[in-house]
Amino acid sequence: MALDGGRKKVPPIEVEKVLEAKGAVDVANTSLWPHLISGVRAGSKEWLRVAGKALKTSDAGSTHGLVESLGLALHKDPVEVLRAIESKWIKFVCGGPNVDDPKFDGYELALAELETRIRIIDNVANKELKEKKLECLSELTKSRSDLARFYGVDEKKK
């Protein structure tokens, strides 16, 4: 394993082996979890594939971190994000940004992120992912109203 800022860099295959043996809930309670989350956020194809597997055995806490990271990874590799997840996860991955994240603190910032995600997914040209792309766009579009409601904004006046 390579060193990464004083921390050992864990390869995706190592996390995948532990996932297969113990499941995502157990991995979430180890030092391996931050490696998975950061790899997913970076949009690494290998980490995205492992995240798709992790979702199959995750609980509410680990699922939240995974889907938030997968949503952020749309910026890096939307095709691989859509490829990595089962259709049942699209409504969670393809939603608005986490409004508790300071980067999206406020309606305008959150909406700008949402609109960016919509443009990113709209530009996915992979024919084998057409159905997932359309589902994702539908969920992202629905999130506009959710954000407006959360921030108490009248969408019609905007």
C-alpha cells in the first residue's frame, strides 16, 4: 500500500474483499470507510464499482454517506456512477445536494449545484444507460421543488 499524506492508501480491491466477507455495515465501522468515500467522491471507476456493491449491504447510516458521495461523483464520471448503481438507488443518488453541506448552504448555492447535476446527466450519451439517465433526470428535476420548499422559496417568483 502506498502512503497518502501519512496515511496508507488502500486499494479498492481490499475494501471489496472485506465488503464481500462482512458487508457494508461492518466496513463503515472501520478505517476502510473513509477510503471508500473519498475514492467515490473522486469519481474513480474502481471505487464507484465497489460503492455499487456496498449499497447492497448498507444500512441507513452507511447508505447516506454512499449516496451523497455518489451524487458528488456525478461531476467526475456520471456514466460510471449510473453504471455502478442499481435502478432502485437512482432516486437517492440523483437528488439535490446535501443542504447540511456548507458548500450548498442556501437556496441559490443548492439550486446551482442541482442545475449543474441536471446538465451533467443530460449530457450522458451512453445508449445502454438511457433508462437510468431518464430516471435520474426525473429525480433531479423533482428536487427543484424539494429545495424550494425546504428553503421556503416560491418557485414561481424566482
